[in-house]
Amino acid sequence: MAAEPSGALGAPASPGGPGSTGSPRGTARGDGRRRGSGARRTAGWWRRRSLRFRLTAVASAVLAVALAVSAYVMMGVLARALLDRIDESLYQRAREMVSLADAGRLPGELTSPDGTLIQVLDAAGRITHATTGTDRLVPLLDARERAASLAQGRARFLGGEPYGIPHLLRVRVLSADRGQTVIAARIFSEVETSIATAGRVLLVGTPLLLVLLAAVSWVIVGRTLRPITALRRGAEEITGTARSRRLPVPESRDEVYSLATTLNAMLDRLERADARQRSLVSDAAHELRSPLASIRLQLEVALGHPGGADDWRETAEGVLEDTTRLTRLAEDLLALARLDERGGALARQEPVGLDELVWQTVERYGGAVAVRAADGREGGAVVVSGDALDLGRVLVNLVDNALRHTVSPVVVEVRAEGADAVLTVTDDGPGIPEADRERVFDRFTRLDSARSRDEGGAGLGLAIVRETVNAHGGAVHLEDAAPGLRAVVRLPLS
């Protein structure tokens, strides 16, 4: 007999099997995605609200919780205080009756000016004395309840309807001599009325107080954020044509004051950097115009008056000279641009043997250039931390600048002096007046003796030297060499 197939008609389909749809796991995953999407929408809506709204909303929520907790605590404390007051009053009245009962001086008619209901029972449980309006036949508590109340030693609640009193009662039982018992009771509706009144006051007053505090928070937050609004408006007024304007600084010395001063200092730096870039572009355009005009003039003359090969050779030499000058200028501008882009930071940080760098640089000039180097190798290597390529450019610029004005060989010296490495480049040229020794480190600054196109540079060499040395944490200055000039570079030893 053939086996019955597993997919027989009577078999129930598996809810999670292939082909089933609407599985519980898929439904749960879909619900989770919907909840996550709703949470993201809520968070996005909250983030899009203004800072003033968010601060006020958070402050109001905290105040609402604080007021609700305070109201709850206050109602509990008030109810407990009123209850304790009634219990104390009941105990005092009951003690008075016990004292009178023990002395046998109970009056025939008991009076209670504060409305306390009193019943005095004998040893058999019969009522012997009672206040006016109190049942004289049925005790407020039966024997079992009286015994339990005496054992507990505290007051208890009792419904007054069975005794013709349509109120909740607070009852206290004390025992006296000769088996007598004193029952003191007081209507609790007074306390309930006081608590209900206080609850209604809090129910109405708490929301009003919350609204008032929220409005005060809105005003205070708005006034607190007013300096920030002034900063924003001041920032909107600063445009490309009004760069010299500054953000308003509040009088209070708070975080907004610090923010405003920091932003104004940033604007000062940006303005100086912008002015520096504009000056660089203007000076570079001026420097580029001269060799380009010279090249164009030479080519136009050569084309307009064609001559022999010697004329074209002379023209080519002049054009090559101007092209070389343009190349040097482009390299200097590129070096300055890289220094500005790094913002005073080094491209690389590595140990650099300054004495070895001096010898390598001096060797490149060959024997045709009378350069003498004294590195003091007897004292050991002079090592600094920085970029070897940038430091090599510093030395080359100083040597090239000295060679333009010297008569005898230039002297390059490196030594360790305390915590510094000292590099000096000395020439015996005409020197620089003391009043101009700082000015020559500015960009495109050339003295009158260096303004010729053949002998002078573009006025960028010393500017590159100073900015590179400053980036290495050092300093550079010029001093009189008598005769000549000495450039002194100080760098921290590694």
C-alpha cells in the first residue's frame, strides 16, 4: 500500500512555513519599524523648534512635574496634620472624661463645646453618661470593637449612618477605673471639607501658576537669547563690502560675551588674512607684469626688425632671463601659498641634522662660489625637529640673498647654544640700515639698492625665511656684521 503524501488534505498548514503571509514575526517587525519611524518624526519635529521654545518647554515640563509632586506631598501632609489634630483633640477630651470618671465627678449631662461626642460605659457595657444628641442606648462600638481599639491604642474610623449620624466618625476609646470605658468620637467631615477645598484650590491654582511660570520662562529665555539674536543680526550685516564691521559685544561678562569676543577676534584674523591675500595678489600681479611686458617688448622688436642670428640670440637670452625670473617668482609664490594654507603648521615633523644640512647646501654651490662653512662638528651633531626641505629652503634663500651683496666669501655657521640651535649667514656687503632690518621681512619689500631687475629679487625670500622659521618655533633677525650683514636663525634643539 502506497504511503500517504505529507501534504494530505486534512493536514493543517504551518503558520510560519513557506508561502505563509502575515507571520507574527513579520507583523512585529513592521510594528517596530512604524514605531521607530514615528519616534524619528517626533525627534525631527523637536529639533526643528527654536531654542527658545525648547528651553521653555523643558522648563515648563520640569515645573509641571515639580508642582504636581509638591501638590501631592502638600495634600498628604495637610491630611495627616488635620488627622493628627483631631486624634489629639479626641485623646484630650477622652482623658478628661477618664479623670472625671475615676474621681466619680461625672455630671449628669455631659457637654462638649467643640462638638465631640462622648459615651461613658460601665463594666456591663451600659451607657451611664453621654453628651447631648448622642445615643444613650447603643454604644458606638460593641464590646469586641472596644477591646480591639483599646489593644491598638489609637483612633479609628467609623461610619455614623447606623447611629443616625450621616457622617464619617473618628473614634477613640480609653479605659477608666472600675471597668468603665470612655468612647470619644468626632465628625470627620470637617477634615474632608478642608482637604477637598485645598484640593480644589490646587487643581485650579497649579495650572494657572504653571502658565504664569511658563510665560516668565519664555520672557527670561528670550531676554537671555537676545544677545545671541544681536550677534546673528550683526553677522548678517557683515558682507564682502563691509568686512570691517564687528559683532556687538554684550555688557555682561558671560558666555555670550566670550562668544562675541572670540568671533570678533576670528573676524580680525580673517580680515588680516584677506588683506594679506589681496596685497599678495596685487603685488604678484605687479611683479608679473614687468617681466611679461619685457618679454613681449623684446619679441615685438625682434619680429618688427628681423636681423641676423646674433639679434635673435640676444633676444632669446633676454627672454630666457625674464622667464627664469618668472619661474623664481612662481616658486616663491607657491611656497608662500603652502605656508599660508598650513596656517603655521609643519608639513612633516622629523629629526633634521642642521650641520649635515649646511654641508649639503654648501656643496651644491660648488667651487665657483666662495662659500666657507664652519659647523663646529667637534661638539657633536646639531639636531632640530622639523621639515628638512623647508629648512633647506631657508638656508638657500639666506645664502642667495648674501651672495647678491657680498664681496668676499659668505660664511655659514651652525652651533648649539643652550637649548637652541643657532644658524648664521654672514656677508661683507653694504648691509641694511637698522631701521629697515625688520621691514625687509615683509612680502615684496625691496630696498632701493635691490630694485633692478637684473640684481634684485621679488622681495619674497626673507618673507619665506621668517614664516618658515616661525612655523618651526624659532626666530630670525638681522644684525650688523661690521662690515656687512649677519642673518641669525634660532631653532629649538630636538
